[in-house]
Amino acid sequence: MRHAGARLVPATVDPDGWDLDALAATLRQTSPRLAYLIPDFQNPTGHLMSDSQRDELAHALARTRTTVVADEAHQALALAPGLADDMPRPLAAHAHDAITIGSASKSFWGGLRLGWVRAPLKDMDRLLQARIGLDLGAPVFEQLVLADLLDRADEVLPRHRERLLTGRDALVAAVQEHLPSWRFRVPDGGLALWCELPEALGTATTAEAERRGVVVAPGPVFAVEGGLDRFVRIPWTASPDVLTEAVRRLAAAWEHVTTISGLDAARPAARRAAGRVMVA
């Protein structure tokens, strides 16, 4: 969005839930043309916005005539018992001019790099013209694979969610055992654990962890205006054995950066990690 010339304004999401009052205040103060939001298992916190919250947010967006892009990439990844059959309605059901995006790489398989857009008819021509300017289209074979998966979603998604639930529980247990000073809230869905550290050493810790073969994202990656270095995001998409070993190495990295006599030794690596593109 910055590359397109936009000025970014952060939307407040607390570790324990959505701050809709702060979000409404941001809308009133800035009157943005576009709001990019993740109501379903928000990345990185994992929060799920309720129907009443979506309705309240839709009214706030309407007052400032702000178009909302609702990222539903994690919508199918409800892990709490019974939640998959009782998810809140799409944000577009409350904000009727919303543009909604989804992703096969999250719902089905990380290697399937396809997504989709739902939008009001009045916006479709502009979206199609913008797409033509970016690429010539998605590979046909992958599209056929996704079409088959969508037809079999009732069979495929429960197995995918079961695997993710096993990974989530293994990750939670490992962090509780090896990093007991780290705080987190166990999300009801999504793909990652958002951990709060006792000290603002997230970037230094992830840089040291990468040196030990573990790549995770420090909090500043998710901050529009910097900060959040007290946080680290850990995905639970790997197998339980891999996750447990990864947390052991992450704990060793945490011990290293908190016990060395001077942090200057860790900072150059931290700066390098923060300055490059990361997919984790």
C-alpha cells in the first residue's frame, strides 16, 4: 500500500481483544478512503470479531464513507469445538460495500498460491483492470486443483483443521514448558501464537533464533509505525515434533539475548533481520 502512495494509519488491536472505540476514533480523525481489516482470527493476534462488533464497525465505516477490505484468509480455520459451524457472518453482510479477499494457501495448502475477491459489481471493472496491470493470470493447473478442493471442502477442511489443532496444542504446551515467562492468549483459530515477552527483545531474539535454524517473525514486522518489539509470532503449521524442537531452540535464543553481558552483540543481526523481507 505504501508503494502505491498510500499513507498508512494503524488500527488498534489489543492483545486481549478488539478496541472498537479506538478504531472508531481513528476513522473519525483520519477519514481514510480504505480500511484493511482481518476480522476472522486476526493476524497476528488471532482475535475473532463477533457479529455485534462487525455491525458496530460497519456503522463506523459508513459514517466516514470508508471502503473496507475484509481479509478472510483465516475464516475457514476455526479450531474451537463447534466454532466452524457457528462462525460470525462475513463483514460484508454488515458493510455492504465491502471488498472481501480469501486465500487457498491458508485454507488448504501453503503451496497453493491462489486467492479470490468478492466485491460489489460497481467495483469489478476497476479491480479487473488493476489485475491486468499486475500479471497475466494464475496457472490453469493450480486453478483446477483449487476448484476440485472447493468442491470437496466439507471433506478436506475438517482434516486440515484437525492437523492445525494438533499443532496449536503442541506449540502451546512447548511454550508453556520452555518459555514460561512468555504470555499469550490461546486463539480459537488461525495459524499462529502471538507471544508477549517480558522485555522488548523480540527482534534480537528472532535474529538469534534464525542463527539456530528457526525463522519466526518479531513484533515490529506487524507494526505500521514501529514498536511491538515485546512480541513474537510463532506459527503452528509444522508437525508437533518440529514445533517442540523449534521452541527449544527459541528458548535457547531467548536465554542467550537475556543473559549476555551487552546486547550490542545481538543488535547487528537484529537490524539485518528487521531490514529484509521475511516469510514465516
